[in-house]
Amino acid sequence: MNHTYSLQTAVLFLVFNRPDTTEQVFNAIRQAKPPRLYVAADGPRSDRPNEAEQVEKVRRIATSVDWPCEVKILFQKENLGCKLAVVQAIDWFFTHEQQGIVLEDDCLPHSDFFIYCETLLERYSTDERVWAITGDNFQNGRRRGEASYYFSRFNHAWGWASWRRAWSKRDMEMRFWPKWKQSSEWVDWLPDKFERKYWENNFDLMFRNEIDTWDFQWTASVWFNRGLTVTPNVNLIRNIGFGKDATHTLISKSNSDSNFMATEALGPIVYSTNVLSDVEADRYVFNTHFEGFKFRFPFSLYYLPRRLFAQGFRFLKRVLSTPTSARAE
């Protein structure tokens, strides 16, 4: 692609407490030179010594703009947590922008990512079937179709873009879930019973607010509206956040695979001639990236004890967190 391209799309940069990864991602944003940069940061946790200092350092890095750019900031004084802080930041972003690119402080983009997002934000701006654009590709070299991208059910959020028209329809409390879970529409959306069970387990956890996150709820909202996600035929985002300082990605896959999440150039964009999910590509992602193969025979026999232990632990945790008076009722 032409790297003298002048980006016109705004970027939301979500940061927190990791100066090293923040600086790497900020340098990639600096190369793209967006005309408007929104920087949002959660507040430090009161029980973490020295975190306030790290948070302040990150904020300085993320706002050290040295190109013509309008900078807007949303810095929380108190710690809101992963779900509330991120949702408020994206709400704020799409209050000001009709469409835009979202990057977290551990999602390092290839330079082609920005042009890819901007081009396809424009192409599908009014197409209600398309809800998001991801920079992530988990096909391990498998190409899906002749276009530069394909359509998927999975709206991976390690570097993505969307529109106000889509984000405004999200329901982070998943009020639709209990009824939808019992409907024929849910079965139609996920015909594979193993995959359906996997997502039911996860969506149940989100509905009960047992995990402080936001992306599963966003996925559920996209799916409830039968939305599709533009997915590149090469990987454009490398997650550099695996490790002990991460909130959710604590184990580094790169320890065993130095090419994990490697990025490469997309090249000139070739448009898709249809807007349909690639069933084979999605099946591959579920079986590999989401480790869905563990639910299938004969692997299911090996992993069954682990799943039962995890379910028992979550049940016990719920019981212990319920007030005694409520349990007595």
C-alpha cells in the first residue's frame, strides 16, 4: 500500500498502566498521523502500589502528539474496571464521531491496518449487515476467497473499527439474552451444538456480570442483530500484551510460537463481491483460536474433568458471594 496516504479517520486509543506497550502502539499511531486522536484511560487501582505513577506515565506517552492533530482526553480519576471504563470511552468516542478506529495499548497494528479500516469504513458505512471491521486474522496462512478480506461472525477486538450506527445498538447488560438463548433464531445463528454450548457458557457469565469485561457483550449484541465483521486475509494486529501485567491475556502464546500474531502487508485492497459469512473460516477459528476442538470427541473426554472443575468453582464462587439472607429465602 501507499504509505504516504493521508489518514482522515479518527482513532480512539485506550490505555491504562503499561508504558512499554503503550509507547509501541503510540508510535504506530504517530506513523499514521490521524487528524483526531481520542485518548481514554481508566484510573489507578487503590490497592496497587505505584500504579498511579505508571498510569500517569502512560498518559504522558499517549498524548505526546507531534503532528497536526486534535487531541481529546477522557482520564478517569477513579478505577472503573475493564467493562465500565472501556464502554464509557467508546460511547464518548462515537458521540463525537460517526465512524472510527479503536486501538488498545497492547494491540500493535501493521501500517496497512489504518488504510484498510478507513477504506472499508467508507465502503460499508450504510450497509446495516456489517457491524465491525477487525484487524485480526486467525487463519494461520489460509486464504479465504480472492478479496483482501472476508466476512465473519467473529468481531475480534484486538484492533478494530466501527460506526456509531452499530455501536449505538449494543446492550452491555445483554437484556435480550435469556429470551434469545431459548429461541430458534439462536440455533439458526449457531447450528453447531458444541459451539452454541461454548458461547452459552460465556454469555451466561457475562449476563450475570461475573467477569469484568466488555467484548463478549459487544459480540452478543452484534450477533443478536445478525451483524457481520470484515476480516482481513492477512493478520494486521499483533497482541503484545501477553504477560504478568495483562488483565486478561496472562499467558504468552509467543513463548512456544515466535510467529504468533505476526503481521504482514495487505497490499492493494480488492473488494469482496458479496456480504456473507465464511462458514469454513468461522469453523476453523472456533476450533483453533477458541479451542472448540476440546468439546468434540475424543478430545472432550480428556478435557471433561477440567471443565467440570471450572464449572464447580464458578458455582461455589456464586454461592459464597450471595448474602446469607438471600440464600435463606
